[in-house]
Amino acid sequence: MPNPEKDQAMARLTSPALREEQTGPDGDDDKSTTHDQRARIGRLDLELIGPSHAIARNWERAATMQEASYMLVFPLTGCVAFSQDGRVGIARPGDYVLLSELAFYELSPDNAARFLMLRIPAVELRGRLVSIEDHISRRFKPNERMTQLLAGMIRSVAELFIESPPPNPQALATEVVSFVALTIGSEDRGAATDVRNSRYHLRRRIVDFIESHLGDPSLSPKKIAASSRISLSYLYSLFNDNETTVSQFVQTKRLQRAYEILVADPKGHRTVSEVAYEVGFKNVSHFSRCFSRHFKVPPRDVRQAPAAAPQQAATARSAPPKQASSRRAALSTDSAFGPSYWNVDKRRLHETA
């Protein structure tokens, strides 16, 4: 059955216009856009991201759990398309989406979007929620009232402390993480029967197998099914749950892995051909066509991406401080709990598990 929400999210994530939104038609940074604003709240990082961010992808996997973070994204205006772990969707004001630095993700806000991103050390949430990975990329429907409370809290923290740190930042960070865990734990898992849960965990094992064998050019649905001792037809049904095919999923994972390798190698120690073979492609020309079609940029050009990001961040940090009132105005023209904030579009994206 067609899914308009998913189609819209995919269109946002793969649109060639995204790159033009971040840079001008000549490739220069748009000087009219406002710099992102960042605050450190104890061990948490809170960032207000404006429309100048056309697209965001993680390009380097965290080496260890101690170095990794989970990211909570709260749209303030507009819509933010997201993709991770084979699921795509759209988050709107009043929503949140949880993403992980331990796997490839994509974020794409529309032209009017501003959103808050809260980075939480992975060990913090894993110590409070045993099944935190189950909640990545909006697998379950959020509890609406808890979401409103959490969004209001994060928004108020940003308004009050984006300019200066709180009196006891570590204590505030502890309270924020506790409430985040409480809200995520209140998500509605629906009528998840034992059969449905077993299908989910089986699919997780299959995804792990695929990711550990991406470099095998002979990786096929038959080999994947054999690894879990299931039939081909049952394997196909598992991926139909997420409206994709096994081959499409494998190719997307290979392209994402290639993206991470290329961007983490700005000096070009490995050629495009070497990367193509490393992620399991048999033909370099086929790899280049697939890569360009998926990311809207040739693989040889993607190495420039990480060099631009730190420079942009440094520019933002060196910008002269603005008045606190103007920064709060960037968050909203109304009170944090004003009518325009709570009377948002209550439509929710219901995704397949």
C-alpha cells in the first residue's frame, strides 16, 4: 500500500535541491542565514539548528559506546525528514525522533525548519532503558502528553540557558536525561505479540549479519536466509514489513558504508575503486551511478563534506555574541508554552515496525 508520508520523506532526503539550500547557486555559503547556537548543559549538548542546515549525515561511526551519543531532534517550525536503520519518516513541531551515532543516519529539514538537537551520551540512556535501540527512528508511537512535557522542557532549557550555563549544570543534565528516559519508555509498543517481537528480533539479527558481510560481493538473499535458517519467502516477508526488498536494503547499506569511508578519508588514501570493492560492489561504474543517484553527488566529490563542517562550526563559535533576547526570539516569537506552540499539527507518522 502506498505511504505518502514515507514518499515525502524519501523525496526530502534525496532531493538535489537540498545542497542548493545550504550553499548559494555559486557554491558560496549563504551569508544571510543565522549561525547555529550551542549550549553545554553538564554532559549534554544542546544545539539550535536553523534553516541554513540543508542536510546532515553522520560520516564517522563512533569507535566505542563511551564515545557515542544518542540524538533527540525536536522540530520547532517546519518539518524534518529522517532516516536510520531502514526506516524513514517526517517529524513535525510537537514530535521528537531519537537517532544514534552508532549507525548511519540522515536528517533533512525543509526551508522553514528550525529544530533543537539534544546529544545524550549513549551510556546515560543505556543505563536507564535496556531496550533503547528498539526506539531508534520512531519505531513506536510516542505518548502525546509526555512528548508535550518533554518538548516544553527542552525548549525552556534552550531559552533560558542557550546564553549562559545553569547554576548546577550536572544536576540539570541528570534531571533532563531521567525525563527523556521516562518519555521514551512511555512510547506505545502497540499490540506487539510474541510473533511480532520474534520477527523484529530476527530482522535485527539479519541486519547485523548483512552489515558484517557487506564486503562480500556474493552476498545474496539466499545466503542471508541460510544464515538464519529461514526460507527465502520468509526473508522477503520480513523486509516487506518496512516496504523494501532485501536487495534494496543491502545496496543502501553498502552505499552508506561507502559514504562513511569516503568522507572519513579527505586526503584520498583510498581510491573510489578501492572503496567500491571494499563495500561489495563488483563494478566501479555501477557503484558510481548508484552512489550519485542516492546521494545526488559523485563519490569523488563527497570527500569535501567533512572539511566544510568544522569550518562552519568554527565560524559559528567565533561570531560575536548576540543579545539574549534576540537568541530567545530565534527559538520562538511566543512564550515557550504559548498557544502557537501547543496548537500544532497533531498528525503523527505511523511507521511499520
